[in-house]
Amino acid sequence: MNDGVLRRVVSERLAESIIQPVATSGDGRGGPAVSAQRQGSHNQLPRTNTNTELNRQQFSQTQNEMARAILQRCFRARLWFLLAVVVLAVGTYVLAFLFYVEGWIIWAAYHGLTCDQPLASWLIVWLLFVPLTDLRQVILNCTQSDDDGRCFTAARRFKAGVMIAKGALIALGFWFHWRSKTCATKNEHLYHFMKTYGIFNIVFWVVKALFECVATPLVLFMARDHAAHFGGPGEHRAGRQGLIDDLETAVYDSTLFSDTDPDKESPECCICQGDFEEGGMKIKRVPCCGHHFHEPCLGSWLGNYGKTCPLCRMDLQEVVDERGAAATP
């Protein structure tokens, strides 16, 4: 395997670990399917009318795919950045593994000694909980069917539940440690290990939780405001100047929108999650796919992130330019 292929593979894996992997269904309704990254993130999703919640989900998936593409491009272009992230990630997981092994050693040697708080019980629960839940997540991720939305949803809910459970378990361990009066003298090895291991776990948990929540917006912010250093906008690059002005401005009509009628558009701009209303912000109608967005929201998307429809990923610049060329005598 040559250096270029190796860098590409490592970049893809790192980007997927930082940005939550997402998938979109074959019918464009936000369920799982082959991810756009595997298909090529520029691939257009089939046009369908969807309700408000599904539009929000699909827009979130588009953002995640774009952020992951930005990271991959940045990693491949800047070898030092890739190496730094690899070293940090590998070092963190090696340290976690060493703590985990030492935890078993400490528990085996000192769990029978006197302690006024159930520190040994907490430790064995943690040592069993971590690998079992991690294994379960791997199984869910590996067995989810491209067409099985329930499995995909179950995997995401399980991961969120595990994150919450780990946080609660770490807090419980600190509470036991704080309440301890005799463990520091009667079982000092277990007591001091619990303090060190607890601090490591809470830092690791907080950092991981922050990545889960803010990784995508942070990457998109960096790409927008520091394009020269962070790889620029998404896979398609930002649209040309004035593209938003070339799109049709729609006149608001309440009969055109519905959250229950599958033949009508959602009454909400999925970018800002604000409702369309008479006398409100201008509405832009995207050609061909027919999706609607507030003009400022779509203008920001096209000018800063990509030239595709935020929902179905149709290349709007290409469509508009082709129509303009066709109309020119």
C-alpha cells in the first residue's frame, strides 16, 4: 500500500470516528442506507416530500457528510495534522487500555480488603460494563441493514444511552470516593487508584461527549472562517457569487405547505427551523427538486458551505447554469 492510499484510508477512518457516521435511505426520507460518503458525498438523494422532523434529520445528515468530507480533505492535505490526530487518538486509547488492565489487577488484589464504601463493587461493574457495551455497539453498527431504519435508530439510541449511563456511573464512583472515610487507610491502593481512574474517565467521557455534540458545527465553522487553513467548504465547494439571486423566489401560499400531506412541502425551513409565513423572510424554491428555504438561510449555505441543495444534494449551480445556457440563443 503506497503512502497516498494509506493516507486516504487513515483520513477516512479518522473522519468517521470524529464525525458521527450517518446514512440516508433510498427513498430520501432520512433512514439508513449506504452512506453518501461511500457512494461519493456528491450523490443526489431521491426527491421526496417529507415532514418537518424528517427534513431536519436529512439536513443534519447532509451537514455531517460535508463535515466529514472537509476533515478527510484536510487530513490528506496536511500530513502533520493527520499525524497529530493519530498520535493523540492512539495515545488516549492506549492509556485507557492500560488503566483498564490495571483496574483488573487492583480489583483482584484488593477487593477483599475493608472499605466503608463499595469502591470494589463499583470498579468491577465498570470493568464489565465498558467492554460489554462497546461490543454491543460494534455489533449494532456492523449488522444494521441498509434498508432497516429501525436497526439504525436502535444503534443511535443505544449509543446515546451508553453515553448517559457511563456519565452516571462515573458520577456514582466519585460520590462513593468522596463519602469514603476509612478506605484511604485500610485499602489505600484501591482508594488512590479509584481517584486517578475516575479523573481519567471523566475527562475522557467529557471530551468524547463534546465531540459527539459539537464536532460537525465546529468543522463547518472552521471551514467557513478559516478556509485557507482548514480545507475550505464542502465536497462541492461553495456556490458562485450571485447563485442565490438566480433561484426562483416563491410567493408564500399556505396551501402549498403541509406537515401531514405527503404531496406538499414541509412548512418549515429546515436550516433555521423557522416556519414559512406571509410577510416573513423571502422564500427560495430550488429548481427540479422543489425544496423551499428562507433566502438568507440558503444564501449562507451556498455562499459558505456548498452549492448543493441542503436536502437532496442536487448541484444547484449546475442546474441553474445549464438552464441559463439553454435559454441563451
